[in-house]
Amino acid sequence: MKVPGALRHVRAFLPLLAVDRRDRDRLGGLLNELVRERDRPLDRSAARRMRDAVTEGASR
């Protein structure tokens, strides 16, 4: 099930969580794990967009 509006909200929220490099590394690692999930992997395109949002946290 795809929820495009939800992705937009998650992408707006992620930079707020990525306060420092350690936070960004942890969130990036979590996204990598979700993509590799065996039963219900996260869509790679959505993960890439979320990683971009996490990276934006560095420029705050």
C-alpha cells in the first residue's frame, strides 16, 4: 500500500531528528535495514528520498 502524503510528512520530520552526524548515521542505517527487510522491504525510491531528507538535517 502506497501513501504518498505520508512520505511527504515523514520527509519533513526526518531532518528534525538528524541533529548531528551520529543521528544521521543511525537513521541511514535504519533505512538500509528496512530496504533489506526480507518480508516487507521498504521501497528503494522512498528510502532514497528519506535519506536525502536525513542529509538535509546537516544543513540546519
